[in-house]
Amino acid sequence: MPNPADRDCLVTGASGFLGREVCRRFRPEYRVTGLGFRSAGEVTARVDLRDPEAVGRTIRERAPDVVIHCAAYREPDFCEEHPAEARRLNVLPVRSLCESLPAASTLALISTDYVFDGRCPPYSEDAKRNPVNVYGQTKMEAEDLVLRRPRSLVVRIPVLVGAGNELASSGFLGQMIQAVLARRPARVDNVLVRFPTWTRDVADALLFLLRREAEGVFHVSGPLGGTRYALTLEVARILGADAGHLSPSETILPRKAARPPNSALATEKIRAAGFAGFASFSSLVWHVCESVGIAPAG
């Protein structure tokens, strides 16, 4: 097997939340090229993935050993309102990659817990998929394309958190910290169960799986799940802050796209393979707070 340091890796969506982290974590072991449409984050080459000719040309020029496909429209409401455009980025580039990549190259697709309907959690890798919105449907279609080719990997993840330079760039967790510190009365969802997962854990899991030449579907998910309200109360506890200004909402606000009530992903498969790098929820809060200059209590 070649030395990983002599191998080339393309990361799509390198300007995004997860793509940036994957580029950083992979660089010690791979020659990484970050692909993106915007010159931001870790983008080193601008490519419109919705253009099949551009994708094919990039694959021929770069001849990557590995492609980590992070790029996608991830906002369910946008996808619901713009299903054709959602497929242009969530499905079409996957088809182009499958057609352009040599069989010896590995293609790893980042997928989502939203391929499940959320009615019978937790979900194993081989559980029946039944998406309740366009976003989940497009990701299921992308999975099917990837899994038809050799040397393919699908990694499903739930909601991502990361440590940005400000709370607004720290995703789901940043929003919860902001809600606690703002001290403004608000009703917070107490219906939908989510599992915040650190971007670094996902990047490390991808490295782990590629080192072992793993194929098929794997789930990567943070260990603590809860409604936004329950998780926000935990954030307040870690911060040593009062959350009396927040109250639980037992009804879901009307939105364009339906959400699965609890699409918890079972992680026994990757754990059995030897991966145990799942950060605790409290450590995630610490990481985000440190990155923005907030000192949690205790």
C-alpha cells in the first residue's frame, strides 16, 4: 500500500463547516486540494460542482487517490423550496464523480441522519431509509450512486458543531450559547431530538476509515442527544449561567420542510472497528467558548 503522504486527496465543499476541518486534519497525511465555488475557507481550487464537464476535467487533471465529498445544500427548507437546484448540487456532482473517478480511487460521501424518518431510533447502517423531506431524499439518491461503485464510503452524520471565531460561526452549539447569554426571553424547541457532533470527530473518523480501506456505510454521531431546549439547559449548566429566561416549546414552528423527530444514529459499527474518538458534549461547549473568549464556570 502506498505511503499516505504520497497520496492526493480532493475535498469538495472546502469553504464549508466540515470541509474546512477535513482539509486541516488530512494535510499531515495527504496532499490536499480543497475544492469550492467561493474563494473562502480552505479552498485552493474553484470549481462549480454543478457543471459535469468541470468535475470531469478536475478529476482528469488532479487524478486524486481519494475524494471526500462534503459539498451539499444542507438547509432543508431551501431544498424543499428549490428541489431542482437541490439535486443540482446534492445529486448531480455525485453522479459526475462516480463517472469520472477511476475504480482504484476512493470516494467518500458525507451523508445525513435525515435519510431516516425519525420514528424508530436509533438507526443502524442497514436500517430502512425513508426521508421526510427533499434534502433527505437527495442525500439518499446520492448514497445509492456512491454505493454502486467499488472503493466507496458513505459516512452519515447528524447536526454539526465546531469552534469558529465567533458564536455565529459555531453552528448549532453557538446558537445555544448565544441564547443563554443573551438573557432575552425565548421559547425553545422541546420536541425534535438532535445529536450535536464535532466536525473534528467526523474528520478523524474519515481518516480512521480510510487508513483501514473501509467500504460501505458508517455512522458518526456525538454521544449526547436531546431537544434544543434540553441541550440549551445543559449549556447553561456548563456556563454556570441562569436559563430562566428560556421556556420549552412543545409545538414545532411551521416550516417548509418536515424534520424527523429523532433520527439518532447507532455508532456500534465504527466503535467495533476501533474508533472511539467521540468528544463529550461538555468538551464541545468548552472548545466553542474558548474559541470566542468565553470562560465557562467549572
